[in-house]
Amino acid sequence: MEKILDFLANYYIIFIVITVFLIFSLIGFFIKREREKNKQFKIQDNSTQININNNINTSTNNNEPIEKLN
């Protein structure tokens, strides 16, 4: 027990720095979580509409086989 106390007494600065770093990390985590929770999905404008029908190829029929059997 005495060795542990001597180690803590000699290197207390390191433990203070690590503790401060962990506290700031925890604060940053909670701030980031709150900002993400408050984000809302917003549509910028109506000019960014996509016409889905242009992407569909109507010339192919998926019910027919690729090669017809004899």
C-alpha cells in the first residue's frame, strides 16, 4: 500500500492531466449528443426533385428468359 501511495505522490501531475482530459472528453460527448438530437430533417427547396420514372427501363421484360428454349 505504501508503494502505491508513493507512486501517486510522485506522479500526481500525470493523474491530474489524464483526469482533465477525460472530463473534457465527457463534456464534448454530451454536447455532440445534444446537437445531433436537435437536428431536424430539412428540405432545402423544391428544385431538387428526382424523376424516378426516367431510371426505369421499360423495354426489358423480366418475365422472359434470356435465351428461349427449343
